[in-house]
Amino acid sequence: IMDDSYNPHLYQGAKDIAREVKRQTGNQGMDDRRRFEGSNHEGYAPQDGYYSGNPEFNQDEDAQSDATEGHDEDDEIYEGEYQGIPHPDDVKAKQKAYAISDEYRDRADLMAERVQDEEQLAHQYENIIQECGHGRFQWTLFFVLGLALMADGVDVFVVGFVLPSAEKDMCMSSTNKGMLGLIVYLGMMVGAFLWGGLADRMGRRYCLIISLAINAVFVFISSFVQGYGFFLFCRLVAGFGIGGSLPIVFPYFSEFLAREKRGEHLSWLCMFWMIGGLYASVMAWGIIPHYGWGFSMGTSYQFHSWRVFVIICALPCIASIIALKFMPESPRFLLEVGRHDEAWMILKNIHDTNMRAKGTPEVVFTVSNIKTPKQIDEFIEIQSSTGKWYQRWLVRIMTELKKVWENVLHCFSAKFRKNTVFMAVVWFTMAFSYYGLTVWFPDMIRYLQEEEYESKVKIFHKERVEHFTFNFTLENQIHKEGEYFNDKFVNMKLKSVTFQDSLFEECYFEDVTSSNTVFKNCTITSTLFFNTDLYDHKFVDCKFLNNTFLNQKQGCHLDFEEENDILIYLVSFLGCLSVLPGNIISALFMDKIGRIKMIEGGSMLISAICCFFLFFGNSESAIIGWQCLFCGASIAAWNALDVLTVELYPTDKRATAFGVLHALCKFAAILGNSIFASFVGITKVIPILLASTALVGGSLVSLRLPETREQVLM
């Protein structure tokens, strides 16, 4: 039937009609194509992984193809004739069809294809970043992320600075003070682990904004709360928020840097942590000693100067949140999750911004298409009618947490296990010695100050005082076996005063404030106490007879401006400032001598030598000097660790690995703080030996790590 119906004249007529239609619509098709190429779809091409680096060559090649496609030697039309650039929806539909077919493929094959795609993308992305150049955009992002890093540095110092004041304002015991000092590190440890994993799932910028917002909110709340328990909770949550800063900032910034600039500019970024320490030291020095900078509402609510300091310390975090709203997501992350168009637009904007700043706005971004790795993640779509709203959110949250945990386990898979274990050892030893000594240094200075203070104590033995009015400050005194008859202690302060085996008879205490004052084995008879803070715990083994306590002071109060605390601010300031030379040197030589040499020979060993010479430091000035040398030498190792961690792991595991290692770092900080502080006043041999041994061991382990300065970001 088909053969009989064949008519050659009819076929020839169809060809004539096709030629006429093509002649009439040819010009219109070319105009449509030009309009399409000049529209927002500029540079669009099917996602086949091809990187267009020479537009003129591609246009010529396309022109030759268009001239011959759809024609034979007799200029006959055939199936597949060029019909114009396919619409993006058609391309997406085609990709969706391919995705459906992937369901029937082996997962190992899909993973192998994804790995191959990622390798191609890594080299292509490096070329794209080099074409975008390093200019105004990178420097803007540098300062924005620097504020986030500065907020992390501030948060580490805040509790140490406010503790001398807060302990009196909140009636803290020694146990409470120790817990408050460690709670921030605990929050940072959990936050680093979680936010690092989420940044690989949800995006760097998004997670960084959320984590900083949590920190800012709870820092602000902590400045107003009065109770110790709520204050402790707020500092814990604030630490959880700021814990996401380091694990996100360095991967985020590295994905905008070319290979030859990565080590140097990541090292420059580390300077903002030091700037945060300097900021906290200066603000503490200028605000906390001014006790009157605050207000009170009766005896139940006190807002003193240290609370003002806490609010001021939140400003870098708030500034970073605002600035991040104007920054884009990492295009490398977007490509990793298949969001090609968004990544292309961001890269084009980076290119155009840098070219305009250089005075060459006519330079065209030549990239038409970027390789996108095969997407094999399972996406669970939850219908709005399925369960309650909280059940749907719970499913989403649990799904994300499961993916985060899988990423963490992947960092310890056969491919990354060796590097992860070695990096964990180096991070742990570095953090254990650094954070342990940074707590030990000020504690040793306080101990030396207390020893000197106690050596100047005045001792009064068997004094007898009758009908005398004490209306001045008694400080650093011990009164033994004294007798006080009908004496008045009015509107005065007792600072580090001990009354031992003494007799008080018919005396009068009014408006007395005491600090580190105690009555031991004293006999007190017919004595009136009015509006004092001489509570029960300040009387040890005392005998009372016919005494009256009226209108005792409620709560705890800041009694004195501690002059010794001013020295602690100065010590912290000098310690942060000493980091500056080491930071400059490490930034200039990071890409020249390599990351491993910077860690092993240039930093950790020198830091260990500085620890050894602490044996010969028996004065405040000597300890301060060796602290400055130690901090200045160790910063190069920190910078190299940050850079190495970024470069050892692929994009979809980079923030996760950084979060795991940084969480381990905070655990080492907690351990170091606890161990080193317990030996203050007992011996300095053990802390020095522990720190030196840890640094030498970490430097030797770092030799087993690969050098990464010549490799592209995977």
C-alpha cells in the first residue's frame, strides 16, 4: 500500500514548499536568534561541560555548522535541520528525561561519573576565576567576611574580660566562674560541627548569616539578664552561633580566589581574628573600669559597665550580617548542587565588577557554559497535606541532619581518612598548647601579683581600740587577737582584711562593703549591723551574743575597681598585637615556601622553643615577653592549617571537614584550659612540658600531610 501511494511529483512539490518557507522565514529566524542572544539568556548553551574561552572561534565554528546543517548536496531539507537555539525549558525537560533514566543505573556508576565531572569542573572553575580576576569584588568580600571572623575573635575574649566584674554582680562561686569560662568553647564546638555540615548542604552565605544572627541576638540578651543560669545559657547559645564563623568563612572566601592568590589572601583574612582581640581589649580597657556607666532599678536590677561592654562587642557581628545581605552565594557551591544559571550570573557579575574597577569595562565575560556535576542526591518532596506542619519540618530537619552526618563519615572514608586523622592530630596539638597557654599566662600574672600583694600585708597584733570611728578603707591587713569596744565602722570598705581571734563588743557597723574579708574565730556581742554585706559565710567559727542584723545588702555588688584587671587588658592587647608580624610574614611566604614548611619548621617548632624558655621567666615582664613571642610565632601555623584544610577537601565536604576539625580544636581548648589552670601556683613544669611536647609532636605529624599550594580546589 505504501509503495503504491508513493508519488515522486508530490515529494518534489513538498521540497519546493519547504524551500519557499525557509526563504521567507530565514531572515526572521536570524533576527530572533540575535534578539535571543542579546537578551538575558546571553551565553546560554546546553550543559555539556564545555567551557567557552574563545567566543570568536566558537562563533565561526557555529556559523559553519549552521551553514551546512539540515542540507545535503542538492540543498535538500532533511530531519534535524537547525531550528534555532533550544528554549531553556526544552533543555531542562531533556535533562529531566535523562535524570529519570539514571534511576535504573548503578549508584557506583553514577558516583564515578560525578567524580569525573567534579574533576573537570575543578580545572574549568580555576580558569573562570582567573578570567574574573582579583579586584574590587574580592576585596569587598574580604572585609565583609573579616567582620565575621572579627566577631569570633571578640567572643573568645569577652568572658575573660567580664568575669572579674560579673562574678561579683552575680555572686559566682569558683565553680560557676570555671563553668562560664568553658561554656563558650562548648557552644563553639557544637556550632562548628553543625554549621560546617549545613554549609555544604544549604549554602555558605545562608548558614553564615543565620549563625551570626543567633550569636548577635543572644549576646544582646545576655547583657541584660541578671541571673547566673540564664546568663550561662545565653553565652552557650551565642557560642553555638559564632561557632559557625570559622568553618564557613574560609571555605566561602577560598571559592572566590585563584590558585596563586589563595594562600596569601586567606592568611590576610586571618588578621581579622587578631583585630577582634584588639577590639575587645581596647573596649574592655575603656569601658569596664567605669563603674558608673550603667543604671539600676532598686536592688533587683543592676546594669553595670561590663554589660555595656558586652553590647559593644556584638557590633562586628551585626555589621557582618548587614554586609552579607549584599554578597552573593559561592558560585562553586551553586555549581556543585546543579544551580548553573545562578552561578553563571554571579561569576559574570564578579568579572564585570572587577573589570569596571580596573577601567576596562569593555572586556567581555567569555564563559558561555560551565560544567555541572551529576546530581544524585535523593530529594524528598513532602506534600502540604501530609501530616502536621511540625511533622513536615521534623522530616526535613532529620533528612538534612542525616546528610550532614553522612558527609562527616565521608571525611573518614578510605579516600580522606589518612589526611583527616593527621589533620586532626595537628589541629588538636596546636589548640591544646595555644589555648592552654593563653589562659595560663594571665593566670600566672595574677598569681604573681597576688604573691606580691600578700607580701605587703600589714599585721596588727593584740591592738585595743575604744570609742573610735572607722570611716576609711582598710586594705590588705590582718588583725590578730584585737579588742574593739564601742567602735563605729561607718561608710567604709574592707578589702582583703582578716580579723582573727578578736573581740567586738557594743560596736556599730553601718554601710560597710567588703571584699575578700573574713572574721575567723571571733567573739561578737551586743553589736548592730545595718546595711552591710557581711553575710554569714564571712564569719568562720565565730561566737554571737545579742547581735542585730538590719537591712542587709541584697544581691552582690561591684565593690572596687580592680587595678590588676587593667594589667590583664594590657596583657591581652599586647598578645594580640604581637600576632601582627607573624601574620604578615606568613601571608607573604605562604605561597612561596608552602603550607607544610610553614606549619612544621616555621611555626610549631619555634613556638615549642618559646615554651621551653618559660622555665626562666619568673617575673611579670618575662611572662608577658614570652607570651608575645609565642603568639607571634604560632600564628603562622594557624594560618597554614586554615589554608591546608580548605585545599585538602572537595567542595561538597570542605565546610564539613573544617567544622569537624574546628570542633576538635575547641574540645582541645576546653581540655587545655582545664589542665593548665589547675597547675597555676603549684608548678609550671607540667604546663610547659605539655605544651612543648604537643607542639613538637604536631609538627612531626604535619610532615605526613600533602603539600597543596599547586592544586586547584576540587
